[in-house]
Amino acid sequence: MPLRKRLLVLDRQTFDAVATRHWPGADRFLPRLSRSANHGLLWFGVGAGIAATGSPRARRAALRGSMSLALASATINTLGKRSVRRARPLLDGVPLMRQLKRQPITTSFPSGHSASAAAFATGVALESRAWGAGVAPLAGAVALSRVYTGVHFPSDVLAGAALGAGAAFAVRGMVPTRDLLPPPGRPRVDAPALNGGEGLVLVANSATRAAPERTQALLEALPLAEVVECGPAELGAELEKAAGRARVLGVCGGGGTVNAAVPVALRHRLPLAVLPGGTLNHFAYDIGVEGPRDLCRAVEAGDAVAVDVGRFSSGSGPRGYFLNSLSLGVYPELVRLRDHWTHRIGGRAAAVLAAARLLRDDRQPLNAEFRGRRRALWLLFAGNCAYHRSGFTPGRRLDLADGLLDVRVVHGGRRPGTRLLAAALAGPLRRSPAQAAARLTRLRVDGLEEGVEVAYDGEVAVVQGELIIDKLPEALTVYRPLPDEH
């Protein structure tokens, strides 16, 4: 018998063995599970549940799983079903109680449900092995249900699963997972390896909701570390006290809290250990510290890197530092509105509401002399190091010691909301009708009127006249987990 015929006979025999066998409890569970996966609803629900845990890795896993599912579904429905027009199995031997109430009308090969299940599970696993292991049994049950309910042959399911897994790897090719990206924050520098955390004094902002949970996890892993909790008003004084007795200065909170620790660490020449506790935590995530486990591993191993520090000054006025970015124009007002609403509706929702409010306002652009010309500006953004975007993912920094300022300018004009939205969508494009961009080592803005505000790492300051923005290259030592290859 030719190999193809033998495979078809084996396929039908396997179908009969699965579809006619009675498994306790499966007659009720598997048909319902199969229906719940229609149109990917089951997986979008699972993805929402994973993302709701709040972990950055969980959110990335949920997003990658959903993107993989979307690609697999589009491929199956546009190419797969039309390429091989295989009839569905006959239901003569399938018990009525396990048959689906609405039978599919599309062709049988390959199985779209199996492709979606495998794509979602593989996409999640590529970002997080732990979440992938949790999702895999559910994906396998969905694939099995398609044979058990009599709507697919086993070969349909296997082909669909292979296509789904392939879609997940195709998405990874377009949007690399973090393990494929260059590690940020080079070069590596010497820092104390603190056994049990001895010598680490970490100051936590008690106004940050995540701080108690994060600091407790840190103390469980580093029992010899010292944690000091204080409110925002006492933060500066407590950081100074901690620096006086610490080998390593630690800080837990959002961008403003971390920013407050920077001048203290620079002044005392101490390494900085950053434990993310805020809403966005851009700097911590960009150096690879997503939670207590990452930081504790780096502190005990002495793994640290040198990063650039952004700096600004305004005549005889304020001088400050930033690890993330500095902005002029509408952004300081966005920061103020976000902070006003954060305690009521949460940080992320407050940021969206603040942006919507600003887009409705009819405000005048900022007038300033920028690069030798008097200009009307809606927004000037200066990022500490270059921001990149991989495929559809949000912008992030791959090198925190490149010596550059990533400058974006949204020019003045009509319809500021439309221009700002277009600039946001343009992302890292070097030039667009809505924005201009450049990567510089130093930037000078002149002619600022009285009362102009700058926002930096979630903080706001008032400047006037001349504003100079530059860098302190590799000035700050921070702990971060490094790849095992070193």
C-alpha cells in the first residue's frame, strides 16, 4: 500500500478511536471548551487574565500570544482553507451528545482552532516559559476537542498546530523577544557583590502602592539588606541619611523617586540599585530589572553597568538630572493632570485621560529659539539615549551609555491634537510632516519666556531664558542582571 494511503488509513483509524471513545467527564467539558475557542475568544480572555497580573513579562507574553494568534488565523482563513479542500469527517460514529450544535461549514484542513491554540501558547511561551507551561495544557485540550467532537481528522489538528507554532516564530522574527535583543546598559563595571544584601540600604516611597510587596520580596531574598520607608516629603532627607551608611544605595518607587536618588548617588559615588515600584518604570525595565528577583540576583552577583545621566540647567535657575527624558511644551501639563488623577483611577488610566484632555484644549504653542531659529513648538522631547522600536513594540532603549540625546520636536501650527497624534504614531522616524528628530550630545534652547515648565522623569520645574541640556556619559553605576555568557 502506498505511503500516502497508509497515512490516510491511520488518520481515519485514529479519528475513530478518539471520536468514538467515552472519556469520563469529557462529553460535557470538551464540546464546551471547543465552542469557547470560536473566533479566538477563549485566548483573548486568557490573554487579558495574564496581562491583568501586572507583570511586564506577563503583559508582553499576552500581547505576543495575541499577535501570533492573529497571524495564524489570518493565514489559515486566507490560504490554508482554500489550498486543501478536504471534507469534514462523517459523524456517524460520534455520539450525539458530544457533537457541536453548529457544525463548521468550512473545509477541514487545517484546523483553525488548533492553529490559534498553538499560536497563542507558543507566543506566550516564547516570552515567558512559566506562562507558556500554564497555557499549553489548555491549548492541547482545545486541539483534542476538535477530534473528540468529530469536526476534524487528527492530521488536520497536527497541521494546524504546526502552522500556529510557525506563526508565533514568524512574529518573533518581526518583533524579537527580549532575549534576542542586544542587552542594554553596557559597559559592565565593577560593583560590590553583597552576600545576603549586606551593605544595601534601600529607601522606598511609601506613597507607591507596589512598594510594600516589592520590598518584602527583596528582604526575603536579601535578609541582610536594610529597607527604609518614607513619604515623598521625607524622600530626599532619607536618601542622604542612607547614603551615609550604605555601600550600595537602593531606591524603590516610580520615575520621580528614582530621579531623587540620582544626585545623591552621584554625590556620594555610590552604585544605585533600582527596584521598580511605579506605574511605568521605564528606566528599570530598560536595564533589565523587572522585579525583586532580577535586582537581588544582580546585587548578590555584583553585576552592574555604567549608564549615562541626562542633565539640564537654566541660567542661574534650577539644575537637574534625568534618566529617562526631559520635555517642554504640553508634556509638563500632561504630567500634572496625570498626577492629579492617579490616586483616583490609577496611573495608566490617568495618563490616557490627561492626554485626551490636552487634545481638546485650545492652547498656544511655546515660542523659543531652537538651533538658531525662532520657532513655535508644541513639544520638545529629549530622551536620555536613543529610543528604538522593534516592529510593533513600544519604543525602548537598547543602549543606556551611547552618549546621545534623542531629540524630537513637534512644530507649532494648526490642529495641535492632530499633529501630536501624528508625531506619536510616527515613533522613531527621523523626519515626518509632524515632527523633526535628531540625535545630539548637547542642546541649547534660548528665549524661553517666564514661567515655562520642563518635565523630567515625572517631575516638573520652571525655567526661563536659556535652557542647556547635555549628558554625563557613563556617570552612574547601576545593578542589572547580565547574561550568563560572562
